[in-house]
Amino acid sequence: MKQLHSAAQAGFLLCLSCGQLARSSGSLIQHCPRCGERISLRKPQSITRTTAYLIAAAILYVPANLLPIMHTSTLVGGEDDTILSGVIVLVQTGSWPLALLVFFASIMVPMLKLIALALLVISIRQRWKSPPVGRLRLYRLVEFVGRWSLLDIYVLTLLVALVQLQALATVEPRPGAVAFGAVVVLTLLSARSFDPRLLFDQPGEIP
Amino acid sequence: MSDREAEVPHAQPGHAHRPPFALVWVIPIVAAVLGGWIAVHSWLSKGPTVTISFRNAEGIDPGKTIIRYKNVNVGTVTHVSFARDGSVLVSASLSHDAGEFVREDSQFWVVSPRVSAAGISGLSTLFSGAYVAFSAGRSERAGHEFKGLEVPPPDTEGRAGREFILHTSDAGSLQVGSPVLFHRVRAGEVTALQIDPDGSGMTLKVFVDSAYEQFVTAAVRFWHASGVDLTLDAEGLKVETQSAVAVIEGGLAFEAPPNSAGAAPAPPDTEFALFKDRSSAMSHPYTQIQSFRMYFTESLRGLSPGAPVDLHGILIGEVSGFGFEYDESAGIFRFPVDVDIYTDMLEEHYIAGAHRPKAMTQADQHEIVDRLVAAGMRARLKTGNLVTGQLYVDLDFVRNATPARINWNAARPEMPSAGGGLSALADKLGDIATKLDKMPLEKISGELLKTLQSLQTALNGTSTLMGHLNQDVAPEAAAALSSTREAMKSLGSTLSEASPLQSDLRDTLRQLSRSARTLADLSDYLEQHPESLLRGKPKDSQ
């Protein structure tokens, strides 16, 4: 019996929304026989979408880090803070653990995500021969850790809502926050668009 | 297995047309447009970066210290570094719109709490920390490098008023912000102070508020009103002060000289000279000056340039200088004193009724002086102040003066002089001596001798008379005195309390009062019964 690498080779499709296994009817567009959701052998345009989201995220990563994300005005004057300046302030005030957390969650993680996703896309485009299990782990990590990048936005939202002492102290969001949020959402979308099964597909297997 | 395979349902075929272009690409395009727009916007809104050098960076914190223009935040200090000369270079990035106000001649200074004689400022920075403020310049060209001011410049921007330029050789205690006083009211302030490029003096810029600018006419005079003016001259000791702030901080004052009413207000940037005090500012209001030279025989000690020249007590000029010269023809040294006479002042004081011409020509003035000299006007040195020995030149009329004329063709016409002061005193003494000489002293002494001899005999007669008095009159007088004393004693005993005379007198008085009472009773009775005078007392009434 011919060794099958994947369900696709056997002509099976999996509905990603209800988990129903279906036999490919061979037509271009197919729907799940149980929930009616559109199904396909692989996520449609996976690499294209992943790449598009990835490029958008990479573009917005620049303003997200350069523009101030929040403005703190207190009795003694106002101050604009970018993510990095916030980290610096935390370091200066001695909150090392918090500084590290913010640094990793808000600066390192989005950047590593961008790099990891780019790596995955390139590996598929270039048909890398290396064992795909490592890359799969990388993908899982990206998917798992991605949401934590929204920590900054979450903290900022809390600050803006809580610190409204009018003359005494006010915190306002600045455009950087929007860019930063967009980066996180776009990387999430990018990771979601990526189909890890592509890592295991042999050339010519998927029709 | 194949059975189970057969159980797997077939997917339902659907119909959908594939879009020719993956819609997902819209997202990175939008992101790119957005990012590009942000980049362009931030690049466009980025204002100039300026560098300001300060002596020290007290209160300046990179990234925190704010640049303010008219109390609006327009930028922040980005970093602080050192210049080669050791001053502190403060770099700041400004916003795009505020950058337009940063011209070449803009001024930057640090605003921090400041307490001075003129007041307290910058209190708000106690809480907010110091900030850097600047004033907009007027130059056409934008500036990037500035020298920070240590003291905030006066805030004249946007204030109505005029700026004037003053020249002086000595700024005294004046500084930027020093008040400009008009009749001791603050009318403006010094806005700039600068040493002339050739080092010969100072140029000051003063700002006069619009409320007072009309008083700054082309004729006004500015002078130092700093501190206390102590003047000790031929006129005595004078103390003059301006407002207390000016005394402490320095300041200057202006005023129109008395004869300048109706002068037009000076246009902005008119240049004035700054006098050292009020009297020197006001003592030059006369523009027509006639110089004279005088020769005195007395010592010039006590004379100083600027000493007054009086005409019968009216100030009409001042001594401009003196020295000595060698007269070769006569072979002697002479000591000329040069004086400046304000001829228009002479004119002002010349009241000659209808004869006075409306506008005096130089010839008219010469004529006046000629007449004065012909009438005996001579220059004399006089002591104005006995304590200090200050001399002044007095023009006055001398009787029996040797006739003199003024040679008007000389560069400095010579004003005839007469001896005065000590030499006059010597003359007087000489007069007294001649008069003494003329006295018939010998005759007087002969008469005096005779008088003295007869006085002697008279005195001798008096002394014999005194001897007689002593021998004959004195014992008698002593006896008379002792008998008088006895008489007084007996009088005393007679008048004493216990003497019989006293008790008799008391009894008599008592009886007298008793009879008076009876008399009163009688008169009462008579008043009630007047008929008893005729009829006598009725018997039944008893």
C-alpha cells in the first residue's frame, strides 16, 4: 500500500469550523456537508494572506514604536511616552521585573513574531528541506504568545479609564497606541492565516 | 477500511468566482499609506532644532524641560552637552508653527523663580520646574544658534510703545529691565544694553510705553537716575534721588528741558545722549554758545571745568577749561580761563521792552555784550563756597573800570577781567591804610593827654570826698541804724499776739460788731414800724 503522507493525498478535507471530515468532490469550491462552511484541502491563499498581514504589521511596527502611545499630564507638566521610554522610566524607577515584562511583551514579542512568521513563509516558499517539526513548534509558540502583546494596550486602556483626575493627572492615548494595537492584531491575523500543514506537504502533493 | 472510507461524506461543491486580486493585499497597502502619511506628517510638522548656550544648565532636564513661547509649550529640550568654551549647549526641538518665531535675534532664557527689587517672577516654576522661554525676533532670517540670557529680558513683545536708542560712556548700574522714569513714574524700561563695537561707549535701547511716548520729544534729555546723586559744587551740597527701585536697581529718567514746549514727539529709534545726572542733562539746554577767554591775575585754585559763570547772580554759562600760556612779547606767563556763555540764555534774560528784536542776530548779541562791557561789566573770580573754596566766574559791573572793548574777530574774544576776591580785599586794606595816614594823630594824642590830666585831678577830688564820707558820715549812719533797730523791736512787741494792744483791739471789734447787730435790729424794727419814729415804741408790744 502506498504510504500516505497526508489526508489530502487520500482526498480528504477537514472542516476547520466543525471538524467534519469530508471526501473531496474535486470541484474548486467545496462546502462542509455538516455545517455548510467552506472547506478546502489547505487554508485558502494561506501564504498570500499571511504575507500580506505580515507586511502590514511590519510597516506599522515602525510608528508603533516611534510615536508616543500615551500622554501623561500632571500638575508638574505633561509628558509623552513611547513604549521604549516607558520601559526606560520603569528601569529608572527600579521596577526591573516590570520593565522586562513590558519590554518582552511589547517590543521583543511582536518583533520575534514578525521574524518567525517571515521565516515560516520563506521556508514554505523556498521549500526548505529541514525537518518541519521545529518550525511547527515555532508556529505554535507564535500563536500562543501572540495575544500577550496586547498587554500594553490593556494597561493603557486601564490607565486612560482610571487616571482621570482632571487637573491633577490625566492619561490620554496617543496615535502610537493605535499603531501598536494594529501591529498586534495584524500579527495575530497573519499567524491565523498560516496553515501549519503546509510545512509537511511534499511538493506536488496538493492539487 | 475502505468501508469506513466510504462512510466519509462527500463535500458539497459550491460556486464562487475567485476574485482576480487577493483582497487581503488591501490591508498592507492601507498600512503603507497610513505609515507613509504618519511619516510625512511628522516630518512636515517637525520644527527647527535650536541650540542655546547657557552658563550653566540649572533646572534643565533633557526630555523634560519644555520650551515655551508666550506660555505655550512649543517644544522640549532634547539633550544637553558642553561647548568647547565650557558653556552648556542646550538643544531643543520646536514645533513647526512655533519655529516660525525663532528668528536670528530671538532671545532665549531660563524661567525660574526670581526675586529682585523690581518684584517676584516665575513663581509657577516652583512646581513645574524651570522652563526655557524665548521671544520672537524681528529678523528676516531664521536662527538656529543662540546665546541664552541669564536674566529674562523685559516683556515688550506685543506691547504698544516706542523704542529709543541712547548713547553713553558709562552704564552705571543700569541693566536690562531697569526702569525708565518720567517725573518719577515708571514709563518704560531698558530692553538692551550693548557695548559699542569700537569699545568707546555703550548703546542702550529703551522701551517707552505708549502712554508716555508722546512725552519723548526730540528735545528731551535722558540721564542716569541710579542711586543717590551727591553734588558738591560752588552752589553747595545737593542730594538728589529718584524712586526707591531706581536707587536700588538703577534706572534712567527723561524730561523735557523747560524751553522745549511744543516739540514734536520723537519717532521710534531716535538716538539720544544719556547724561550722567539731571543737572548736567538740564544744564545744556542752550544751543548757542559763545566762547570767551579771560585772564585773571589770581590763583585759579578751586576753579574747575563746569564751574558756573554768573551775570550778577544769573547763571549764563560755564567754565569750559583753563590753562596757561606764554606771552612772548611781554615775556610773562598768563593764565587764560575759557568760558562758554549761552548767548540764547542771555537773550532770554534780556528784557528791553519794545527795543528787543524778535529774532536776535549774532550782531545783536555782540551789541548787547558790548554795551554790558561799556557799562563796566568785568569778569571776576569769586569764591562760591567758603568751605570748599570752589571758585566761579562772576560777571558784574565794576565802578571806575578801565575802559575796554571786545575784539570780536578773535577765535575766542577776550572778556575784560577785574581783580576780585582776595586782591579786592587787598585794595580795600590799602584804602584803609591811606585813610589812616591822613588822620591828625599827633594833635589827637595832645588833646587826649590834656583830657587825661584833667580826668586825673577830677579823680583825685573824688577820692578826698570818699575819705570825708568814710570818717564823718559812717559813724553817724551806724548810730542811726542801731536806734532804728530798737524802734523796730518795740513795734514788734506792740504788735505781738499777747500784747495789750492786740487784746484791746479785739474787744473793741467785738463791741463794734455787737452794736452793729443792735443797729441792724433797729433798722429792721423801723422798717416794720416806721411810725415808731414819731410815736415811740408802743407799750403794749412789750
